[in-house]
Amino acid sequence: MRIRSVKTHIVDTPIPEEHRVRSGAGYKLARQAAFVEITTDEGITGYGPCSFGSASLDLGSVASLCDNTFAPALVGEDPHRIEHLWDKLYYGSIVRVHGYRSVGVAILSAIDIALWDIKGKALGAPIYQLLGGAFQDPVPAYSSSVYWDTPEGAARQARAFVDAGFRAFKVKVGADVENDIASLHAIRDEVGYGIDMLVDANQCYSRHLALKVGRVLEQLDVLFFEEPLPIDDVDGHAFLADKLDVRIATGENMYTRWDFVPFIERRAVHVVQADTSRCGGISEAKRIFDLAGSFHLHAVPHTFSDALTVAASVHLVAACSNAPVIEYDFTYNPIQTALVKNPPVPRDSVIELPTEPGLGVEIDWDFVADNPYTGTIGIGAGSRPAFGLGFEAIADRTATSLA
Ligand code: MG
């Protein structure tokens, strides 16, 4: 079998004002999916997502980089040789030109996942079977996320997740420390302690603010504290991991196993959160999860983009003994619910494993045709780490553009 073509598709759906994502990662304006389609000379086609959907960059540049630069290196190759092709793109192009922490790795992720989709379809097996078989079936899922809100509003959002059947959910913090703390208390008052709560700061805190909030998280029995600090502050994460009796989680913005190594070496993380469609694909996420497992750490994949990413992550979590749960975005997200005809969805806080070969999902081409890319940026500016002053020292945390 040989690869015949590689083509990128982009889907663009605006988010209504009342459903905007509000978090330290930015003010999300649209849900955008970029995914590759790899065809072969034997009629098998694979699909893989690139997690830069809804990102602050022109997705047209992602498509041209993939289709004009990476595709020629793949056409004519044997799609079954996934590790060979991963190395060919990574060492032949990405580390030399595009950067090892870059959109190049995200495109490599899409290609890797599409190759796994092809392999599964060619062998007639779901991908989790090729990764070693199901360690768990179904896969537990937590709901993501309670967005920035008043304490009363945050409690209402959390209640809606519980009423929808979730037994675990995540809460966004980082807007204002006192409001964050009040909101977390209000949520616990609303849902009680029988529900697992996770907290995500999207890199918005300084070390001292993270320690202050972290001590509240200890009292509120929070399961993990996600991206408490900027990802470049490895020592800061180690400081928190040493001081706090709450798990430290990070990794959604990391690329390849080599971003995770210093965190693991310096005991700065308890839960690694590699995103399959950003970190280097299913192949690289499996390596990262296994690396974490070697150090008795847990792995919980980040998914906050599209149905193909959820599907890839379901296969991965199913096959990994140290991956207890998967993230599922239960807010307004058409690219997660409508991009494929049979999206993996949680019921009673679990997701059943796909039974069809490969990823086990089928692209809805009508949805793709009906929601073409407009060229607009999908997310506003994210926040910088806060200092803790009683007034807003950093302008415009919810900016709708980068201007
Ligand atoms: Mg996060």
C-alpha cells in the first residue's frame, strides 16, 4: 500500500455570544477544526485532527504547510510505517525548520493519527486493539468546563454537568483570585463532595497565587490542579508539587515526549495531559503516557477541540493502564458533536469504545461543506500570570483579538 495524497480540510463555526469560552486561555470566538485526509492506492482513507482548531493563528497557513511541505514527503510512502514516517517528518523538517514546539508538531499529530486510522481500517481493527487491547471499557469521562463566572453562576454551571450525568467536572480559574476561591466554595456547596472536581488555571497564576489557591483546593478535595503556572516554569511546578497535597497536572500545551521529560525528572507533575492532536499524535501520546507510567504517574489526555481528537483519545485511554479518565468538552461545540456522523459521546460519565476499524468515526461531509473556513481567528488573547493586586493590572484579559 502507498500513500497517494494528503489534503487538509478546515471547518469553521462561530460561537454564539452566550456560549463563548471564558478562561485564561482566551476568549473563544469560534470552533474551528483542521484535519488531514490521507488517501492510499488501495482505496483506504485515513483522517487525523490537528489541535490548532480554534487557535490564534491563520488555519490557512496550517493547510498550506501541510499540503505543500509535508505532503510531498509522504506521497509514495508505505502508510503502515508510522514510526518511520514520524521520524522522517520530525527530524527531516520539523526540528530543523519549523521548531520542536510548533504548529509543525501539531500537523505531524494529524498525520500520525490519520496513519493509525488507515492501519486500523486495513487490518479491520479498532486502534485500541493495535495499541495492546482494552485495559478498560468503557472509558470514564469528566466534563469540561465551568467557565469564568460569578460564584452563583459557576455553581449553576457545575449543577448542569452533574444533572447531565457526569460524576466529575473541571472548573476554570485565573480571572481573579478572590472570585476564584468564592466560586470553588460555591460549587462544593452546590454539588457536595460526592462529585470529583478538577481545577484549571490555564497558566494564569504566579507561584504565590497558585500556592494560595492550591491550599484551598486541598480543603475542597480537588482531584488535580491543572496548568497552575506558565509551562516554562518547571521549578515552580516542582515547588507546588512539594508544598501542596493536591496533584499537579499539565501538558496540553506541550509538544513531544521531550517537553515532558524535565517535568518528570524534577518531580514537577503528577498527571500528564498530552493532547493527541498536538503532542505528536497517538504514537507520541502513547510514548508520553508510558513514560509517565514508568514513574508511577497518571495520564489524562487533553481534548478540547473536535470529534476526531476525542476518538483518538478514547482509543489511547482505553489501552493505557495509567489513564483513568478522559476529558470531554460538554459545552457548545459543533465540531465535537457534528463533524462526524457517529461521535463518541459520554453517557452516565462513560464513553463506550468504538467498534468500527480505525478511529471508528465517519466524517460528515455535508457539515464540512456547510461550515467553510472564513479566515477569521478563532480565539482572543490569553492571560499572563497575575500578581495578585486588588485591581486589574493586566489589561483586557478577555480580548476578542490580538490587536
Ligand atoms: Mg486546560
